[in-house]
Amino acid sequence: MIRFFKINDPFRLIFLVVLLLVIGISAMVYQLPITYPELKYLLVGEKVALGQLMYVQIWDNLSPFSAIFFGIMFKLFGKNLIAYHIIALLLIAIQLFLFVFITNKNEIFPSRNYLSGLFYLIGIFTFYEYLSLSPALLSVTFIYLSFHLLLQQFQRHMSDEHRLRCGFYIGIATLFYFPSCIFLVLVLFVLSAGTRLTGRSYILIILGFLLPIIVVGVFFTWHQAGYDWYYRSIMAWFYLSKNAYITMQNLLYLMLIPLSIIVISSLRLFGEHQNNIQNTCRTIMSIWIICVAVIYWIDREVSANSLVFLVPLIGYFGGYYFLVFKKKMVAEMIVWVIIITTLTLFFNDLSTKPLFERFNKATLNVVDENKSYHHEHVKVLIMGSGIFEYNNNSVATKYLNWQMAKEHFNNLDDFYIIAQIYSNIYQEMPDVIYDKDNFMPKLMLRIPQLKRDYLAMQNNTYFKITH
């Protein structure tokens, strides 16, 4: 296996892409579940596809470019989850190609090889959530493009245009997934520590980063939604409380193999003699580990999606470690054990009857909870946390993110707020209201018309009355 991928032959990359598609499609046949983050992206995409303005008519902190992307996906494929997973696979294939191209082009290994691509795939198949479309996965593509330009700086003089593009790609990545902005700090730190660039060069990078963000800000300001965009798209990452789909303990358990590869390989590499570009890349990847930790801290929705930035670390450290491993037979055995263990755990996690459970699936996967009061193919408003009832339904009103919605529902004595709630409800008229936090009795006192239009049933569920 190691000997096969150590050969500098482009057909090895084709083999890796085919391997990715075969295992990925097998996972789809095995039925990749829909997760709660995916459900939210579908719901936002549906409303954006209807022409509703993000942060004004849809309350959530999903970054603007991701909202547009999922809006386009909904226009093209509706709620066909298989189509979303196929697009995710194709995107991962592109990212695999980019990663291998960048590592070989910039000669960050002692010799050109495709072993890093093999470990990249091992990282991808660590957990099935990496095969779902997510803002983090979308942003990774642009981080790789910026990473390539950063490495080019240490091999040849980078023009002003390249510096501008380096920051621009990180700005685009940030508009897909806000925590990606931390990579701007990585770029500036590495350049300041390893080059003698003038202040003008740093300004160009920062300007490139700000350029797409300013354009988006101008767009929302033009639509009289500048503050809404700033408050709900940027500041929300700091004032919203974390929503943990997977506990920190379970995440560490899921990431045991990739983290072990990174730790053991990085310790081995620090004793390895390297040239200038290889030493620079090792520094970048070491700081990258800190960036992943910061991303996890910033992200408001705790799941494996935010750790997709670990995948290139696995590709780099794992690929380098086994490339310079002295005992070839031992290395072969270890790699085969890693591959078999990773795929076994991957399909075990996918199984509806796993041999053992590494995490609580009920908090991550949208599963049929056999709720007698759950209705489908209707417009729904949920007054409370959790979005299970939105499954196979549409969101009525802008109150998708309940933490943001509580800005209104916790102030039912403010008649200006009441007027806004009235307007929001009667613009879209939910077919079903799930009142999890028991706001409807007080809301009906403030808006008497709700008593005539909605009938209370069991489990604090209210149905629209057809007059």
C-alpha cells in the first residue's frame, strides 16, 4: 500500500478519487442519515429559494454565502438528500485533488507522492458527517487556495496580486463559514515570522480579506438590513450559547484515530531534518492545529462538521510520517490496521444496529421519534428549542433560530414587539404551532385573534382553524 502511493504517478490520484466515490456511494446505499445541522441548512435554503432575505426574514446565524448556496441547491434539488450527498462527494474529490496538488507542487515532502492523499481519505472517513454538505466543508476549498499562495511566498516572490488573492480567498471562506477568519491570523503570523515583507504587503492581504465582506455589507445595507447582517451573521457567533449535537467527550472518542496520527506523527517530524519550505509547512500545520481548536470554540453548533479542518492535518502528518518510516513492513501493517479500523468504525456508526455506539445518535440524527403529534408537509412554527418538528415540513415565520426568536418572545409586554410578532405570524400563517415553552396562552391574551384562528390540542400543539 505505501509503496503503491509513494510512486509519483497521477493515476494514483485517480485511484484515490475512485476509492472516495466507491466508499461514499456505498455509504449512501447504506443510507446516510439526515442530521440536525443538515435539516437546518435545508430549511434555510428553502426560504432563501423563495426570495426571503437572510437575517431579516430568516433569523439564523448561517453565513451569507452558505445561505445562498443552499438556496441554489434547494432550487435545483429540493429536499432530495441524495443529491446533496453527491455534491458533497464531488466537492471532497476536488478538495482531495487540490490538497495533493498543493503538497506536490510546493514540494513539502522529501519526494512527490500520493500517500498524503491516502491519509486525507482516512481523515474523511473518520466519521460519516464529513460526507454531508456543510458551511465548513464549503469554506475548506478557499482555505486550500490561500494555503497554496502562502507557500508560494516562501519559494518565489509573491506579487501584489497574489497577496490580495491570498486574503481574498480567506474572506470568501469566512462568508461561507465565519470561524474560517482565524486563518487570516495564521497567514499574517507565518509571513511576519518567516519573511521580511513591508507593511504594504500586510495591508494588501487584509484588504483582500475585507473586500468580499465589505461588498456583502454594502448589499445588506442597500436593502436596509446592514445591522441585521452584522448582528445575526457576525456577532451571533459570540452571543449565542453552544448547541451540542455531540458532546466533547464523544467527539474526542470519534477523533481518537486521527488525533493519534497527528500527535504521533508531529512528534516524529520535529526530529526530522527538513529544508526551508518543509520546515515552513511544518510550522503552518502546527499553527493550523491551534486554529482548529479556536474554530471549535467559536462554532455555536458542536458537531464533527467543525472538525473537518483536521482532515488536511491527517493528510500532512500521516503522509509525512509513513513516507520516512524506516521499517517498511511494520509501516505497511500499521497503515492496513488504520484503514481497516477506520472503515469498520465508519460503517458501524452508520448502522442502525451497531455493534457498539460511540455517541448518542438521537442528538445528532433526525430519527423517527414516533411522536403522535408530528405532522408532515405543513407550515410549522416551533416556540421552543429543537427542530425535529420541521422535518418534512416548511418553516413558517422568520423564527427558525429559537435563541434569536426569544428576543421577541421573552418581551411579550412590549407592544411594539407584539405588533412585530403579529405581523410575522399572519404573513405566513403556520398550519401547526408547537408551543414547547408555553408562550401561546400569554400570546393569545396579547393577540386575541389567535384564539379565533388556532385550536389548542394535546402536547401544547395548536392547529390553524379553516374558516
